[in-house]
Amino acid sequence: MKFPIKFKRFNAKKIYGKDTNILIVLAISISVSILFFLIGLLGLAGFILSNDGLITGVDFLIIGLLSSIGPIGFYNHIKSNRKREIENHLPDFLREISSSTSSGMTVFDAIKSAADGDHGKLTPELKKMAAQLSWGISVNEALTNFAKRIKTHSVERIVVTINKALEIGGNTPSVFEAAAREIDQTKLVEQQRKSEMSLYSIVIFISFFVFLAVILIINTTIIAAFLDLESKMPSGGVAAQAGLQLAPIDRFALKNSFLAFIIVQSVGGGLLGGFMMDGKLSSGVRFGFVLVLVSFFVFKLFF
């Protein structure tokens, strides 16, 4: 019997394009995290580290987790901010093209003229587009290359619409003006979605800190009371004669159990909260890194 399950082969080039920087970041972070994981496992086995030391094998496992999700999360955040800033300047560029073409300029000359202006992060991309046009590349191909470099759904959709309109012909200024309005409308919808979902993300983050506070309270009250009672209990034959017996508490195992609860809550809350806020898994990875880092320092200071 064959199961109707198809496994897709991971293709980094298809996901990240020709961005070699992100592949370098992935390779370095994975290599470093594997090294920390190996040290952590050897430490837990008791080969190189002690469970009572300042740094334990569990600490290296957490550092390995941080090194595996931190670099890629923040790199994607920086890259997303750049794309967002480009999209924010794109409507002004399209309106400038619309105004120039309505005054009698060709699209070729309008793009070259707009490349000389100040459009923030969009300016280098416009200069590349103008350079390609000066090399004899068509406007359609230059716009297509621009969409491939930016690699966002809104830009790709706008470029396809403009190219089709230029092929068909007609009122070119109105095409660029309509494209600018569409991007503005998309940004408005995204801002509304973000403002609404941010409330749920805040609730998730508050729940995480409440959970962390509850763990701290349990550790400083109930667990501390059990440990104090264990230290005051008579040992050996005296305890047996008195009928008092208390199973020994493994402090290292108890401490790691609490840490596991906190780390799971940190990763889960960060992924869910960040994804709900920005609609991107990279944001969830970034928030997960921050929450795990906060949990690690709180745990080291107060447990």
C-alpha cells in the first residue's frame, strides 16, 4: 500500500534566491550550534563538565539553541526591513514615473530621471535598473530583474501588471498610478492586520512572563521549603526509628526540569507571538531567540 505523501526536496536557492550571505550565515550558525550541542552532551554525560559547576552541559545546549536560531532570525529581520523600506518608497517612484510619462517622457527616460532622485533604499535598485536600460536591456526585462532582486509578492505582482500593460499599450501614466494606489492599499491592509494581531502577540508575551514568574515563585517557596525540610530531617537509623522518611530530592534534575519548561514556553511563545505580529516565521524565530535569552539569564541568576 502506497501512502499519498510526497516529500519535497529542500532547495535553498529556490527559497532564498541567489543570496549567498544567508547561506553563509546558515552554515556558520549550524556549525557553531553543533559544536555547542556536542560539548553540552559530553557535559551531561560527565566527561568534561560537572553538574555543580558554574557552567553545565545544559547551558551549552541552550547556547547551541541560541546560536542556531539567532543569526538567521536577525539576518532575515534586517533583510525584511530593507524590503519594507523599498516598498514604502515604491509608490512615490511609480507616481513620479506616471507624472513624467504624462508630460511626454518615455518610460525609459522616466526611469533614468527617477534614478537620480532620493528614494532611500530604493535608490540603488533604481540605479541598477537605469544601468541595465543604458546597456540596451528592455524595460520589461529591467522591471523583471528588479522584482527578482526584491523578491516580494507585492513587487512581483506589480511588475507583472506593468509589463502586461506596456505590452498591450494604452494609457501608461494611469497604469503606474494604479500600481502606486494598489501598493498603498496593500500597505494599509498590512498595517491594520498588524495592529489587530499585535494585541494577541502582547497577550502571548505577557503570558510567558507570568509563567516565568510562577516558576520563580514555586522555586523560592514550595521547592525551597522541601529542600529546607530535607536538610532538617534526621538521617540513617534515627529517621527509620521515628518513622520519618523523605525521598532525596535530585536538585540537578529538578533544576533542569524547570529549565525545560521555561525553554519550551520561550520557543513556542516567541514563534507564535512573532508570527502573529508580522505574519512571518522569521519574526517568530527572532522573538523566540529573545525570550530564550531572557529565560536563560533569569534562570542563571535566580535559580
